[in-house]
Amino acid sequence: MRDKYPISYNQEQDAFIVHLGDKDVEFERIGKLYVHRPFEKESAEVALVNTVEENSKLFTERQVSRAKKARDLYHAIGTPSLHDFKAAIRMNMIKDNPVTIQDVTITEKIFGPDIGALKGKMTCRKPAPVVDDQIDIPKELVDTQYTVVLCIDSMKVNGLYFLATISKELFYRTAQHLGGQSSEVYLEALRNVFRIYHAGGFRVHEIRCNNEFRPFMEPLADDGIYINYANPQEHVPEAKRNIRVIKERVRAMFHRLPYKMLPKLLVKALVSKAAKKLNFFPAKGGISPYYSPRMLVDQRALDYSKHCKYSTGAYILAHNEPNPSNTQVSRALDCIYLRYSDSHQGGHELLHLPTNQRITHRYVTPIPITPAILRQVEAIARDEKMPSGLKVANRTGRIRYDSAWIAGVDYADDEFEEEFEDETFLPQGEDKDEESDDEWDNEEYDEMDPEEIYRLAPLEEGVEAEDFQNEDDPGEIDSETKDQGHQEDDNNEDAPDDGDDALPAGVPEGATVT
């Protein structure tokens, strides 16, 4: 390949780059080999969030050109309200105006609301009232599951460490970012999980984990929590499956985004939100087919405007309320949406692009992603030395590939059906959909007798009885049957010849010969 194309080496990413002229192909290191995986690059370019480029592909070049002219006219007449702008066009208030109302409608679909108007005109809004949306869970249901068994393991996404937990029976999941690998960091993360369960009326009394967590768990054992360690070179199946499901949801969210590189705050939001959203629906095989893990532990219902209105990674203009307000400070901030706030009144956690800081605002307005926003997000990721694409690894840094089947963690085909339901955790080595080997061993088969084959098979000229003997099992016809067959042949030789209508030897009377 070096004879045909120039090749360079990127020391920071440990990758070889082949320069093809019109594009560069990157070969990253996996183990002892350098591999190019084109599907990661291609999938990153197909975005399901709104971008100006993707929106433009829905219209012809002429329509896009007229939409740009409509937006220029909107700026030229002083950015009025959309209602006034359409009214001026409808009443023909502008002489020789080439812009139509349809052009204005297409402009809004391609470019979204005007950013300048939002940043200049936005005013302070009345705060949302604090409404307690707590729901009542049957006390008997909580009492029967009062003691919780927690299964934990750690994972690494694009170089950031996370502690993933799941409770047996409740199937409540969490994924918390770890700021380091010290025992204090792990203990603080676990205590945050304990607080969530305690607030819901539950108590963690047992933790199941790998032996690598042994140095961190001694303080918890002193608090009366039983620690069950897996045997050497073994693992906790529920924890491993939990990480795999979270990884799949993170990958699903990543591949709808247009960014090739993700900042740290965006990665943290993707992982934690993936675990949170798995709690939205009743767990298959859980304690209740009606109450979701979120309803059981958090005891709160979902609200569309608070929890489901915006998706992670979208370009957002956050409503800003500067103090004092009689300044030229922007009334809207350029942000990337991270996740919803857990407060009763609602709110939104955002990545403020100019400062790369996390902020919380009450009201936001979604805007289609522009190429400038794409470049800014990826520039932040490069400054933080984040890798391109999405790489999920275990605590030791070993990348978890989709094709890696882990012993003891059964692969469930129905987990990838339309509804993407999670398979029930079954005891190791058991599967409710498979029949036992004993049932097949006890099955009786009605083997066909060779003489029965002889009588049923159509005979051709020159075919003898011995030709119907099983070639794979010679001698299966016993000697008594053979002698009886030869005796019948001898008797048939003495029979008178009835012509062409005579039946061949051994064929029952009344049978039809073809």
C-alpha cells in the first residue's frame, strides 16, 4: 500500500493514516494489529437529529435557494414576528416581492427559528411551579422487596470510567461516572446508589461483585452489608449483562448523532441517560408487569415536557435571563442538550459550548445543527484528547466487542426484537425456551422395516429386492427374512406368464406399478 499511497502515523491515537487523495483512511490499533473499520465512520455521517444539511436534502435546490432568499428578506425588514412576516407577504405589502408564504414555511423547516431573533428578543418567563408528582406504590410490594441484592461492575467508555449497578428482582439500573480509581471514589459512588434505594424505601443488604473490588468493599462490610465475591476467573452474570445492555443503548444513541468525536460531558450524559431510560419500562421477569423500576424506586411518573421532549446531543438555545437586563448580553446561549434535571419543577442540563461547562436552565429552544456547531463540538473533544467514534471497554481497558460472547452470560435472541425487551435473568445454565436433553433422549422413533420399504417403493425393470437394502447398514435384513424372500422368488418362477400385465415378484396383488 505504501507504493501506491502516502502513509502517516498519528502518535496520539496510535493509528496509521492512508492518504487516498480525496479522503484519509485511518487504521487504529486493536491488539497487535492495525485495523480499519469503515462502518464507524459511515454511521457517524448519518444523523437522525436535525441538521441543516440533512433538512436541505428533503427539498430541491430551487426550494433551498428560495428559502435562503426568504431568510435574507426576513433579516432585511428587521426580523419581525413570523406571524407579521407572513401577513406582510400575504397582503402584498412589499412591491415586486419574489418570496412566497411557502418559501417562509420551507425556511422554518430547513433552518429552524432565527437564531438572532431568539438571542435578541427572548424575555424572562414565569418560573414553573413546583408540583410533587410522586405516585403511590402498594406497600406490600415494597415490603416484600425491602432488602435489595445489588450487582455491580465497572466499564470504560472513551477513556472515562463508570460504575454500573443493577438490583436483582427490581432491575433498577444506574451508571455513575467515576472521577478516579481510588477506593474513596468507588465508595462514594456506591453510597450515592444506596441513597437512591433508601429514598424509595429499600435497603441494600448484599453486593455481588468480582474479586477486583475486594480492596474497596471492606468498609461496606463493616457497615453490615454482605459482600459476595465471584470465584477467581468468574464474574457476576447479571452485572455483565447489564453492562452489555447499557453499551447497546449508548451505541444506539451515538449512531444517530452527527458528531465524529464526543466531549467528556456528552459521553457522561450518554452513559448515565442510557441506564436511566432502561428504568422507564416494566422489566421483563421483574416483580411487577405494571410498575417500572423507576416507579418502584423513584416513585415518580414520566412527564413528556420534563423528561421526553428533547434528546441528548441536540443543538439547543437556552433561554438566558441576564441581570441586569438592560444590557446587550445575549438572551439565548448556544448549548448541546445533555439530559433532564431531576427536580420537581423540571429543568435541563446543557453543555455550554463557549465555556465547555455544564449549566442548568428551565426553558430551551431546539435548533437544527449547523456545520459551525459540528466543528465546535468536535474541537472541544479534540482539546480534551477524546478518541474518535465510540469505544467501550472493561475496567482493565480491554475493548468489549459485539462478537465477544462471555461464558455464563447467555445470549438472548429475543432481546433484539422490535420492542428491544431485556431478557429475564435466568440461573446460569438454564433457559426456559429450550427443551431438556432428557426429553429428546426418551423420544421413541418408529423405525421403518426394510420389507415395508420394499413393498411401498415403486419398482423399475431390473430392480431386485436386495437393491432396497440400506446401503449404510448392510445386513440389516435378518437371514430369516432373506430366505423367505428367495422362496417367494422361486415360487414365482413356476407361475404362468400372464403377459405385460403381470405384477413383478413380491408386489401385493392390487398394487399399481408405474
